[in-house]
Amino acid sequence: MTAEPPARPFFGWRMVALAFVTYNLGLTVVINAFGPALPALQRELGLSRAAASLPFGVLLLAMGTLAPLVGNLTSRVRLRTLMTVGCMAHATGFALLAFANNLLTVLVLFGLLIGSGCCLMAVISAPTLISRWFERDRGKALGFGLVQVFGIAAAPLAAWLIGQGGRQLLFLALAGVFVCAIPVMRLAIERPEDVGQSPRRDPERADAPDAPALASHGAILSDPAFWLISFAIGIASAAGTGFTAHGPAMAIAKGLAPTLASTMLSGAGIGALVGAIAYGWLIDRIGPFHALTLALLQIAVTWFAFSLATAPAALMVLSVLMGAAMGPAITLHSACIGERFGAASFSRVIGYSYFTKIPFMFGAAPLAGKLYDLSGNYASTYATAIAALLTAAVAAAVLALLGRAPRTQVAPAV
């Protein structure tokens, strides 16, 4: 009697590890390296601080604009191909940035190549890969796969490289990292079915087929849940952007020294690491919509407490709590879309949803600044943020009532 060959191990957790590397390299390292590079760009290109900051805004705009296009490409092009092209775009973009000698060239490179690289490697592909492999434990998988660990070392390492050889050494080093990462992208396994496996599901659903893709783009945009998710996540993202831009200034307004005030962002970063794992676990326990509601309420309560606190220790603790709820935004975003629309439609939906975040990402910091200019303090900023967060929490609670879309109403994509 011939013995059956041993079953192969489930490859899903390997894909989580790959998504972790892809997301951290493709987005986290890029974002965190810009801050140390900004003074060097300003000095070496003879720019004002405002002009030197423009490439970062162009990068965010490019990511939001390209997200729907990349999301739709995933239904026609293999993820490993998109991730590889994104890695190549990063490598080429940073190599050219090392020798760029004017602001226009820098803006074009950040918009076309670096923005494309972020979308192709991280914003769309990494959460899509995880969502195709996991139904059960999806929150945990997204929490581990999208936690932004590399950011801890990226900024100080970037600053050290600039000190050794200016922005040219930094950008060439980044180009080299992405060249070395190209073969790693080829390890992506598109779907479990490609290797004779099934997505990780509850035992009673082990043989259930995956939900088909939505019938049309109109079906996505006409679903109220799409707009509720986008609004709730947009507000959470705006809160994070606003705190990143104005958190230190808010602390200084409370009497803290500038150096001590800047530690608010470090505290938020530490909280974000913990929160990504904690909320990933929570998603699997209470569902993504309830978890999103809880996160928004946590941010609102923390903003309120932050507005009243004055002691440095209290402000630091509150910054950690703030980061713990704002940091998991991409995990919560991905989990909510996966729950409502299914894995087959995931990349298309998150692409459109990411596009809707553009006003929130760009508007939060200027709005907070405008409110400060009008009143001379941050009281109106706190009140506006808290009101918006509570409204978003209501939207998330409504999502919990809507739940999953009825699978009988979906049809193959056209």
C-alpha cells in the first residue's frame, strides 16, 4: 500500500511575512526617510522649506490618485508582477533622485516613480495578498503583515547616511535596497488555489468557494457601506495627519519645550506598533466594524483628554494611546473592506476607497492651522476633531448593522 505524501504546510503565513516586508519597504521606509532628507533637499537645491516639502505632498497625491488604477490592475495582472514593477520603480526613482538638480525633476520623480512604487508594492498589493489568503484570522494576519516596524530604524539610519554623504548617499542606498528586494517580490503566491490550497477559513466553511467579484464599478460606488467605510477611515486618517503635523505645536502651546514636545510623535509611533497587533487581534474577536467603532471612540476620548492635559508625562501617555488607535487605520480599512466585499473584489474596492482619502489627508493639517490662526489657540481644532471622530464612530456603528453584502447579489466582474 502506497503511503500518501505529507500535506504541505499552509503558505498563508509566509505570504503575511512577505506582505510585511513589502509594506514596510514600499511605504514605511519611504515615508520615514523623507523627514531626514528634507533639510538636505532644501540645502542642496537652494529651496525654501515650503518648496522642499512639496515632494511629500506630491507623493501622497500620487498614491491616492493611482490607487484606483492599481486596484483594477490586480484583476488583470499578477500581484507578483505588480510588486516587482513597484520595486523597480522605487529603485529607478531613488537612483535618479540622487542626481536630480532642480525641484521640478524631484517632483516628477516623487509623483510618477516613487508614488507608483508605493501603490504597487504596499498600498494595494500587500493587503490584497493577505486578504486573498485569509478569511479566518484575517485581522490578526493584517495586523502582523501591515505593522510599520521598519519606521523605527528608517529615520535615524537615513539621518546617518545623509551625515555621511548627503542626500545622494541616502537615495543611492535606498535604490540599492530596492534592487536587492526585486527577487523577493517573485516569492508572492497569487492565490491559495495556485498551490492547491484554500484560504484560511472556519472549519464549517472549509469547502466554500470565494465570493465572486462585484458586477461593476457602479455596484461598488452605489453601496452605502463603501462610503461609510471611506468616511470613517478618512476621519481616522485626518486625525493621524493632524496630530503628526500639529501634535508638537499643541504640546508647545501647553508649555513644553520644543525638544520634549517632539517626543509626542515618538510616543504615537510606539503606540501604533502596539495598536496594529492589538486591533488585529480584536478584529477577529468582535469583527472589523465593531473594532473600527472602538478605535474611533478611543481616538475621540484621547483627543479630549489631550486637550485638557498639561503634564508632560500625561501628554506622552496620551500620545501612545492616540497612536495605538490611529496606527491600525490601514489594518482596519483592509479588514472592513474584506468583510463587506470579499477577497475577490478587495483590491478594486480599496483602490477606490483610498482615492476618497485624498481630501482628508491633504485637508487635516491646513484646516487645523487655519482654525488656530482664526482663534489664536487649538481649542477649536480639538472640538472639530472630536466632533468629526464621534460622527465617524456613528458611521462605523451603522456599518456593523449592515454587515456583509449579500453574496447572492454579486456576479462576475465585467
